[in-house]
Amino acid sequence: MKPFVLLASRAEVRAADEEYQAYLRFCGLDPEQLLRIRLDAGPLPDLDLDSISGVIVGGSPFTSSDPQESKSVVQHRVERELAGLLDKLVAEDFPFLGACYGVGTLGSHQGALIDRTFGEPLGAVQVRITPDGGTDPLMAGLPGEFTAFVGHKEACTRLPEHAALLASSASCPVQMFRIKQNLYATQFHPELDVDGLVTRIRVYRHAGYFAPEAAEELIEEARSATVTEPMKVLRNFAERYAN
């Protein structure tokens, strides 16, 4: 089969490596079937879409809606490169799945309003599948409501009319959406289980997502959650588009 490509932008080695291992595990892919490109480490190479099955964008420390003058040189470069790639992916309706940062990238590219109105603290939330989501192949096998981990400073306040809303939550109205037939973004993290979230809490303790002194309490809360369903989105994506 043609490999999938994971575009990653976490500079922290432990978080980046565990993220990659989670995508391998939950997509059901071998390392040669999921090629990782570290956008934080260098420019995005030109991707030959004929030679890959799909593109996955992992979570990111970058916040798309931050003022332009506050963004680093690396963030500006990554945003330009992803916007250029999305020009091609959307035009071809090419398989794409962006997790968390996917909302900021695909959403911004398609004219959604991305701001800090519906940011969610780190932890578990109840996600509800919409009627459109109930018929979408990436939601196959998921219950109508499931627990997922979130943690984001920005979110989608308003989707463009041509987007399909697939999932929502009480604290964040856009948890998952689709553009055309094959381009997806989730606000929740489909790659995060309890161990994965604990790592993120420890790595990003001083990144502004939560008060540093709250880290141990957040870890205990994470360990009390049962998060088993969101990963099915990844397996469904990999199985649907592998070719």
C-alpha cells in the first residue's frame, strides 16, 4: 500500500515520539506505512499525492488565531506551508485528517471563524455525534456519545456553509467537521489515551494550557477517565483510504 504521511510540529521529543507511536497503534499501521515529517525541524518537502494514501496533521503548540506579530518564524513558515498544501488537497478532495490543529489549519483555510471563544481546558469531555456524523464512514462503530480528551486555546466558532458538522460538545460546538467528502478535522484528540494525555500534561506543564501547580490534579482526573472510542476515527480513516 501507499504510505500515509503524518505532519508533526511538536518540538518536544518525548511528546513528538509518543504522538507518532499513538498514530501507528490506533491507525493500525507499520512504520513504513506512516511517514513522519517534522515541520518544526525544517521545511515541508513537496508531497507527491499520487504516491501517498492520505495526510494526517497532528496536534501542535501553535495557535492559528494568535496575532501575526506574536508568531515565531517557524510558526509563520509552517502556516504558509500547510496553507499551500491545503490548496492542493482541497482542490483534489484528497484524504486529510487534522487532529486539534487540523481545526485551526483546515478551518482557517476554508473560511471558518477560529478564535478563543470555545477553548477547552485539558481533560475529558462528552462528544456527541450529529445526524451528519451518524452517516459518515469515519464515525462507523462509535456510539452516539463518547468521551474524548481535549485541550486547546482556540476552536471553531463558526463553520463555513459548505462544511458538514459531524460532532459537537456542550463546551465546544465544533468538535469535528468535514469539507467535501474526504477532508476532516477534529477538535478532540483521537490519538490520545490516558497515558498519552499524562505525557502531554507533564511536557506542556509550563505552556499556558493550565496552571503549572494543577498538573498532578489533572493527571489524577485523566486517570479516572475511560477513553476508548475516539481512536476508531483513526482506524476508520486508515482503513478507508489505504490504497
